[in-house]
Amino acid sequence: MLLAGLILAVAALADPWRAGGAFWDFGNAIGFVALAGLIFQMIPAPRGPPRPHERLGYWVLGVTLLHAFWFLAGDAAARFYLLPGGPLHMWLGLAAVLLLAGLSILARMPDRLRLHPSYRHFRKLHRHLALACLAAALLHVLLSGFYLPHGWQGAGLVALALICAFGRLRPQVAAVPAYLMAGGATVALFVLIREVAL
């Protein structure tokens, strides 16, 4: 998936050897892959079975949870960040996870039919929640200050997200195998650039 490569480029171009150790770089690479999947999901998808957009959404949620629990399980400091008074970017990350989970749960059939009076109502609410999730995820990345030390990098990431969310792009079919393969390659490159180059 091209988006994963573009996000990798934005994160690596200015300072490709900015490293935080293999554990930290691996966990954050997973986070960038989750963000790439979320941004890709903002591109309009064709309607109709077998609902590839929905299937990819579950995988994006899974990768997002892996990113979150990677740090919670392996870095004791991360658990303290979510206590009252913790950094805003961590609370925004948690908000993004909860919104993404809500998006996946509320869109499930046949529950969706019971929750929404019409498809138009569902689509509008789903879109608004998705935009809120994207905003929280972007702010989580930008305010953390990791890997994106320059303003133009943050601007590039936001521009990429806005183009996908509001641009007149051709509707995309969300392919899970392509996402996982591109994501795996992105994680490997992200870590190798930082760890091996040093």
C-alpha cells in the first residue's frame, strides 16, 4: 500500500537515523502502519458485499491495539502516562483507540440496522466518528514529538490525511493482504533504517 510508504518517507526523510531503540522503534512503526490504514479507510470505498472496507477496519483496529499494548506490556512508563495528569498526546491516542473500536462495533451487521434508522444516518455518523478518530490519531503523533521533529513533516502528514479524507480520489477497494504485506515491509524498513544504520 502506497500510503504506508509515504508515511514512512515523511517520518524518515528529515532524520532517518533518529532511533529510540529496537523496542521503541518497532512499537512506533506499528503505530505508523495503523495510522496508514486509518488514513486509507478515509478514502471512499465501493458499496456492496463482501464489505472489504469493514474487513480492513478490523485489521486496522487489531494493528492499533497491538501498537498500544506493545508499549503497555513492555514499557512501565507508558502505563503511568495514562494516569490523571498524563501527557495530552497519550490521552488523544487512547481516544483514537476507543473511537476506532466504536466505529468497528457500531458498523457491524445486523446490529447496525437496529441502531440506525437509515443507511444515510449510519454513513453520516460513521463519517463524523471517523474524522474525530483521525484527528485524535494525528494529534497523538504530532504532539508526541517523536520522529517528526520538523514542522514540514507534520504538515506533510496532515496534508496526506486531508487529501485522503476530503480529496476527490477514486474509490478504493480495501485489500487486507496488501495492507498486511505493506505494513510488514514498512515496520521492517522503519526499524532497520534506525538500528542497522547506526
